[in-house]
Amino acid sequence: MRTVTLPVAYMPLVDAAPLIVAREMGFDHAEGVSLDLRPAPSWSSLRDMLAFGHVDAAHLLSPVPVAMALGLGGISTPLSAVSVLSLNGNVIGVGTQLAGRLTDQGYDMTVQAQQVYGGHGYIEEWGMSQYTRDARIAMIYEGANGVQALDLVGRKLAQDGGKHVMAFFDMVKTFCKDNAGKDEAYDKAFIEPLTAASKDLQAAGMYFMQEGMKNPNNALSGSYDFMHMFGHVCLGLMWAQMAKAAQDALDGGASDKEFYETKINTGRFYMARRLPATGMHLARIQTGADTVMALDAANF
């Protein structure tokens, strides 16, 4: 299907998520549109980009179209408000397993960003030390990630007879089955690693069921690894979906070829260099609780 490129300006805020998700997941192409998203530094910049014809649409505060139609601010431009993207207070929520993985990894990335500067990473004028401190809180509030991991394995995993985690496994399995065998390169880069990682996650769940009944510490000692495993598989599924959407866009003659090729290459990196960590986490889980619980509390 031929697509029409639509330049759209937006502010990089949570309420722009429908636009960003539509492009990342390929929902725009399903409607015959290729979103050319252009971030802006301020609401006034968005207004000007729209008023002077640099974009065809924009993510705006609701009073702005009215103000522009009235000529307030010096620019009189009639606009149509075609969609409400958000109501105040909207958020993007993720599950414990993905939140733990993302916040831990986010903190690691700020530390690596400090490393790029060498010793200057500790100098306040560069700002990296502030990013590191800010990222650290995301691992602590709303229950520290370690506590959330214990809750994930100790309560949520078996909730409602385990039907929720089984539904996730089925979703991954269905995606792999529906998309395998169509492109050998895609299978090798995305389907095969995702299938292997999902099997690692299922093996960890089986270990908890079998060994956790004998000793609950066998399950709880592996909870943090399990949280990261689950997060990896979630992200692996997302990258497989994004790569498929990107390839579909390229096959459909998308104008932003470099963007979609970069998306696919980034996904390949994740699947090849990050997702295999599920094997490491599984091996650690299967060692059980002995080494974790070997020290008495007084020895700490």
C-alpha cells in the first residue's frame, strides 16, 4: 500500500506517546500514513512550525488552536483540532518486570555516560553526575526494585493460577509462530533469539514451581534475576515487533529509509548482544538458595 508522508511536530512529553508509538510500531503505515515526527523545544516553537507551514500537523496545548484562530500572539491561522491525544494526568504504565529492567539499565547508562567524560564525568558543570543521581531514585521509589522482584515471584507469578504469565508466554509463542518462515534473515536475527529467551524464562518459572515448593528461598533468591529475565524477554518481543514494522515500512517504499534501517540494526544489536543474558540469569537462578543464604545476618 502506498503511504503519504505527514510531517508532524510534537513536544517530547508523555502525552505525545500516541504519535510516537504509532510510528515506532508501524500503526501509521497500517492507515496509509508515514509519520515524519519532528520534536520541538517549546510550545511556541510548535505553534510557529505549524503557522509557517513547516509541518502539516502538531501536538499542541488545547487553547493554542483557539488563540491562533483569534490572532493572539501575532499569528492568525485557522486550524482544525482533529484529535485529543491526552487528558491531564495520563501516564505510560509498565509491569514490574519491565520497570525493574528499565530503571536498572537506565542507571547503568548514566554511569556509562559519566565514563565517556572520564574524570570530567564527576564535574558538576557537565551535568552527568546529576543525571546519575536522578536515575538512581527510579530504582528505589515505589518499592525498591529488589522488593518488587520478591513480590513478582512470591505473589504475582502464581496469581490467578499463573494465568497471566501463561498468557504472556502464549503471546510470545503466537508472535513467533505467525512471523517465522517468511524471511530467513529476520528469523535468524529476531525470531530465534526471542524463542530461546522465552524458553529460558519458562525454564526459570518451572524451577520456581518445583524447587520453591521444597524451599521458598530457592524461588526468592532468584527473584531479581527473574525480574531482569522477564524484562529482557519483554524488550525482545518489542524489538521483534518494531523490526517487523520497520521492514514492512521499507517494503512499502517509506521515504525515511535511513530511520527504518537504523531501527532494524539497533534491534539486531539488542537481540544479539543483550537478550542472551537470559541464559546467564537462568544459570544463576538454578543454583538455588544455598550460596545466597549461607551467611548469618550477624556476618553482614
